[in-house]
Amino acid sequence: MWRLPDDNSKAVISASEQIHCAHRECHLRLPETAIVFFMSRGTDYLAGHYPAEELSEPFPRFLNRCPIWEIREENLCFLDGGRGAPQAADTVETLAALGVKTIIAVGMCGAFDERVHLGEIIAPQKAFVEEGTSLHYYESIDASFPDADLLRRAVSLFSVNTYPIVSTDAVYRQTFRKEQLWREMGAVGVDMETSAVFSVAGQLGLRAAALLMVSDIHPEKQDDPKWEWHMTREMRDHLAEQAIILARGLMGKP
């Protein structure tokens, strides 16, 4: 528990103050829907296949400013959300300060349960919190959740499964014993950002959901075949396309 229960003081710096600080004045105003990629080259696909305009100012988050694009006819924007829970939270806070109301998080997860298969897209029904960022937003939190309506829409559009997942900060501490415990909790895979996206969005009053593709299958036992990376460009492109279909569906477009 890192959020103090009796701490009503303001943060030393807010996303809004960061955006408009003296050395980095920003004039961006974004559409209400944002697709946020937590994987490499997701933005490349949308920028190359849709009439996307790179905005004249970079996205002004605290951790590593980056390009951001707008598809005006779709009334949405998209960007790379970074890697890990701290940068995910920074991205969500900055998007909120710039007018975004709905976030579709797009990324990958490593699976450790036989219920899911390589290349499958899931829409997590909840994300167990094993990252530290969410603990600064809530006095106590074990799991965070997507917006219920967005989750229902994703399921209706794609007929995807909605298993729980885990989000962790520690890439090299996903031990065999820990993954067995995660399976017993009902989780099927692990990533680094989703629980923070859900928890911070919930704290700020935003709607958020996630589409995650199973990029690799973890061995369940130490003598099983070793871990291998299997994500391909075609798989990334397919996932990016599903994200914009969901965004269009939210706005009532075919």
C-alpha cells in the first residue's frame, strides 16, 4: 500500500502542468478516442493504411515524448504508449489532460495456460496487479477492470474470449511457481501495462478496454521446450486492424 489513506495533498506536478510547463508549451487538443499501442510498429500499420495525419507537436508526456497521429474522418488518434506500467500511466494521464475520454489499449501477452493459443486475441475481463504504479492510485488494489460496456462491445464485434491476465513489472521474475499460482487465480497470460491502464483510467473517469494478442507460449514445467518468441508482422497488422474496427464500432460506424 503506497497511497497514504490520509494524504489529501496535491501532486508536486500534474499531467496538465507538465504539458504546459514553460519549456514545453503544448497546443494539442485530441479526439475523445485514442488507440494506444504497447508494442512496436503498431502505429506504422495505421499510419500506412489509413489517412492519418501526424500532428505538428509531439505527444507531451513526461517519459519520452513521441509522435501522435489523428485520423480526422474517424475522430480518433493513435500513438505508441511506451513500455511498462509507469509509462502507461503517464500516457493515460496525459491523454486525459488533452481531452481523451476512451482508450483502446493494444498489445501482446505471454500465455501460460492451455486455454489460449498462439495468435489468439483476448479482451481481458480483469488484470491482476503485480506492478507498482497502480498502488500509488489506490489504497488497496488486487485487480483492475476495463469499462464494462467497452468489453461487451469487443466481445460482440470479435467473439473474443475475456480471460483474466496479470500485469507485472519484473520480466525476469515470472517463475514457474508464480505462473502456476496465476493459473490457479484464473489468469491465462501476462503483460506489463494493462492493469495500470485500467486502474489509472478508472481513477480519472475514463473508459478503457484492451485487446491483447498471444505472442508466445510459456513452458509450464522446467523440462518443457524453452520459451520462444513467435510474434510476426502479419500478426501485429491483424491486431492493429482489429483495434480500429473496435474504435469505429464505438462510434457506430461499420
